[in-house]
Amino acid sequence: MKFRIFVVALFLSGFMAIPAYAADLKAPESPSTNVTVGTDTVWNNLYVAGSNVTVDAPVLKDLVAAGGNVTVNDPVAHSVLIAGGTVSLKSDVGQNVRVMGGTVDITGSIGEDLLVAGGTVTIDSNTVVKGDLLVAGGTVTVNGKVDGTLRATGGDIIINGQVGKDVIAKQISTLELGSTSVIGGKLSYSSPVEATIATTARVVGGVDYQKISYHNNGVGDSLAGLLVFSALMKALAWLVMALILVYGFARSTAHVVEQNKTKFGLSLGIGFIAIIVVPVSIVLFTVSLIGSSLAAVLGLLFILALILSGAFAAIWIGSEIVRLISKSKTARLDWLSALIGVIALMVLGVIPVLGWLACGVIFLSTFGVLVRILWSHFPQKA
């Protein structure tokens, strides 16, 4: 549990560490789509978002990328932060790498630490992590080399590579050490079952095994791990959607933010009413043969508004925080606002009562704005 909290804290600190100085921004020219960073340009600090993102050019400083699918093929001199559904990092990175995704594949040399959270995580055999590896995932396969310490949590952990120092795997389902695995330090792990260790595998510092039970602490820890992983995935979804909205739908995003700011009370009231009335209306329309089609349309719009509310709320709150800090009269709608907004909502979400209340108010107000916008597009009687 402590390690899972540490993973979240480190991710948040990684977000905060993103430089705020001048950056090269790359976004889709239309809401459709794909973004390819070609080899014709050398980039400094590159921030890129799109449905599908491909980076085929070297980056001289930091890279921040978000999208449904993100592929990085060329070297990054400093640090990397990536959020995506499928993430493939196929290049060398000079400093730290932080990645969140559903499926994550890492290949190349990492100059410092590597932090990964994902459903399926694979560290390729050609990968060399010169610092520590911290990983949380459903299935984690480490085929490469880690010079420092490997810390892991999640489901199934498979190690076929070399780890220079300790391996610490807490609250996992299974652990397997393949025939080519070498651990230079101590192996410490907690699991319901003992690890499967190949006869040719080497553990220099010995093995410390703690048995856990799914019927006791294992249930609570597994549930806690699931909640933490869900929170990370929610942050990922918000970040990806927020960046796409900021750069792909700039005018619409600016309109939503302005409406949330200037008509906050009205939007909050409408959001509160709609969150109650709309689901009831959908049920009533569903039981009526005449209204079943309307219920389906209303249901889809309701779900769409709910999904987008989190991303728009992050942009709004982030832009207000940036405006207050910079003492600007106008809201700034860019990657920094989106990032700070996601962090702010995540922090509020872990503060009991007051934080939850604040999140609810922010969400309902944003939801109310979207309901008003959707309602304005329905035909009105003369």
C-alpha cells in the first residue's frame, strides 16, 4: 500500500517538475486525428497531443506527449512524460522517463529513473535503465537491464533480465524469475504464492518471502491497489482529453471555460438538476415504446457530457490557477493549464469532505455548462 501511494506521489511530482519555460507545441490541425513530428525539424521542449502521436525527430530537451497511441522513435536528451492508451518508447532518453498507459513497451537506454504504470508493461531486452525502475501494472515483464533497484506492484511480475541492486515486489499476484534473470541484491516480495524461480536464475542477496492471504490483508491491499490504479487511469484520461480539447477544439474549449467563469451559479444549478433529472427521464422514456429512441439519444449525450466534464473542469481550474499565479487578466488555455488542472483535481479528490465537495461543485458546474450547450442545439418551438 505504501509503495502504491509512493507511485502516485512520484507521478504527481513528475507532473509538477515539467518545465514551464518556452516550448514547441504540436497539435492536430483538425479534431480528427494524428500528429506526426517529422525528421525535418529539431525540437527543443516538445509538447504534443493528438489521437495518434508519432515522434520521428530528436528532442533536445524535454518531451511531453499524450494521445490514444503514442510512439517515440527518436532520442530525447532530457526527460519524457507520456500518457496514452498504447505507448511505445523506442528511443534513448538522457534523464527520467514517466509513462502511463494501457499497454506500454519500453526499448532503449534510460539515463536515470524509469517510472511506469499500465495494464500490460514490457521492458524490452535491449533496454538499459541506468537508475531505478518503479513499475505498477497488471502484467509486468522485465527483459532488460536495470542498474539500480526494481520496485514493482500489481498482478503478474516476470523478470528475465538483470537487476543490479534489490528487487522489491509488494502485494503482487505472482512472481517469476526466468532462466536468464540475475538479481545483484536481495529479492523481497509478498504474494499469496511463492515465486517460480528457474534453476539457472541468480539472486545474490538472498530471498525474503512474505505470504499474504486474499481473505485477509490481501483483499484490502488489492482493493487499494485497484483504486490507486483507477485514479492513475482517470488522471491519464483527463490529461489526454484535456490536451486534445485545448489544441484540437480551442474555440469550443474557450467558450466552455468562459461560460463556467461568467455563469458559474447558473451552471451549477443546472448541473445539479440535470444529474438527477436526466437519468430519471431516460428510465421513463425507456419504458415507453414511443420514447425509447429518444432515451437512447439522451443517454448517449448524457454519457458524453459526463466524460467531457472531467476534462473541461481540469482545463477551467488549471487556467484559473495559472491566471492567479501569473496575475493575468485573461485565462491561459494550453498544456500547462490542462496539466495543473488535472493535478489540482487529483489532489482535491484525496482530501476528505471539503476536497470531495469542491470536486463535486466544480464537476457539476462544468456539467451544467455542457448541458446548456447541448440543450441550445435542440430545436426550440417558436
